[in-house]
Amino acid sequence: MTRPLHIIIACGGTGGHLFPGIAVAQQLKQLGHKPILLISRKDVDAEASRKYGDLEFHTIQAVAKPPLLSLRTPGFIWRMMRSYFHCRHILRTAQADVVLGMGGFTSLAPIRAGHALGLRTYVHDSNAMPGRSNRMTARWCTQVLVGLREAAAHFPGSDCVVTGTPVRQELLHLPDRAEARRSLDLPGQGRVILVTGGSQGARNLNSMLIDAAKSDPDTYYLVIAGKADYQRVHDLAAGAANIRVIGFCADMPAAYAAADGVIARSGASTLTELSLIGKACLLVPFPFAADDHQTANAKVFADAGGAILCQQKDLTSAIVHDFVHNRIGNDTARQTMEAAMRSLARPDAAETIARVLIGN
């Protein structure tokens, strides 16, 4: 190998950008290179920087673009320029060779700075419908890396590479079902459904699923409500012996291993994880996601046969029960869906991206 490359990975702001970036950094370290992760000042980023102490993190200001002609535009331009010059300083100090942005406005300033310094630059988009920040950032990129092939059509004029979306290494090796259920204090026997709303937009989904779970006492539901909604959902579930509500799950590998099926939003990272482990799922897109990108994501997996797509406005207890009993409760139907989910998995995504970055 030639000298180790110094590779900047801008990945903060949300778990959907952060954890794939961490997965790429882990792969780069294994290959002998030196990744540096740029993250925002949000709590989710701070927690990750403490958990992954073997990686190098720096914080930068993440600047979201306001609507066109907004009164906030002058402030946005000023903050973006400050972030841009801060990133130039980081790149020069680190003697950076390559810049990768994992999406969102945290990526814009580092990639623009990298391009201005003559470095190779890349942006990754994990959604079937790319976000506006990535479509803007792509103009300064050597190549655009996409998690789903459907996204490539939204980057006309860019050189796109379908890489898949990376997942953290701990998700590559799940515990066995019995061990996972013991660790989470779940029933050893019977059907368990995992309900997770992702990092945003879970409130309405939580309420609907608690109602459905109460009328399905033969199935155990593990509901990850989110810290902000925990107490309300816990109170809604009071008295139901078949529902366990938690605010946050620190051991998602165990939660996935313990579950027979999953009901979830359709963020790209969630779907990447579900395809990798091969879990049949009922997908309820967050209805207010930008450009309705969660519906576009869900459609890819539903069209492949691995998921059921249901819009939030159409979700009823009857639809939930049909999924739980006629899909998950039917071995043939469940196994067919699981195989379809696995067919969309790209377990080598982190390695593929790392090879692109180092030029192999």
C-alpha cells in the first residue's frame, strides 16, 4: 500500500448520516488509512463520538438552507461562509486527500472546501429520492455515491456509483433469538413485533400501534417510542401485558434478533439494516418527509416483495393485524418476504465506498 490517506468524512446531524459515516471510517481504519469525521454539535453526534473513541471527530457548524427568498437567507449565507472557511482550515491542517459527505447540509461546506482545494470529493445519498442539499452538493463532486440505483436518475450530469448504504459493524453479527430476548426481558416463546419510528415523526405512529397492539393480546409488541414520546406512550400502553415501551434502545442488534417482524418508518438507514438482516416489515412512511422521500424508499422494498407499504392516513388495526398474523404468522409468507429483503442488501457497502475513496 502507498502512504495512508487522510480522508475527511462529513456525517453529522442525524443517525441516518452519522452511522453510515462511522461504518466507512471503521472500514478505512482496517485498510490502514486515517479517517477524520466531521460532526455537528447535536446530542446524537456527541454520544457517538464518546461511544466510538477509537475514531477522530471534529465538530463543525451544520447550516440548513432556508426556503428561497426567506428573511433568514442572509444569516444562512454568513453562517455557511464561516463553516466553509472553518472546513478549509481543518482540511489543510489534516493534510486531507479526500472528502466524503454522507448527506445533508453538514456535507455542503466540507465538500465545497475540498473542491476548492483541488481534492477528490464525494457525496453519498442513501434515499431513493435524494435530498435537495445533496443535489446541490453534487456539482462539486468527483462522483456521487448512491445507496439505491433509483437515486441515480436524480443526479443528471454526475458520475454515479451504486454502492449501497453502510451499516455499523455491530449489526453484521446479531445474537441468537433466545439470547436477544433474554437480554431485552422479552418472552422466550411466541411472536414478537418490533415497532420503531426512527429519529423523527414517531408520535402518530406510536399512538396507532398501541391501539392495534391492545387488540392483539396473543402477540408481544416491543415499542421503541423515542425519548421525547416515551412517557405518553408508556401511559397509553398501561395495563396491556403484551406491550413493552422503551424510550431508546442501546442494543438494536438484540432488538432485531428478538423480533419476528418489524413495523417502522422508512428512513434509508432503517431499511438498509432491515434488508441486511432480512426482516419482513410493514412500512409507514413519515408523511411530512422532504419530497416524500420515505414513500419512495418504501416503494423500492415493497415492489421487491420484502415489505408492505401503508400510508399513515390509511393505517388501521386491521392492516396491522393482517401483517402480523397473515404475513409474519405464516411461515411461508414471512420467509418469502425475508428473502426478498435480503435480495436488496449490500453487506459490502462500507468496503465498496472505502475502495472508491482510496482509488482501488
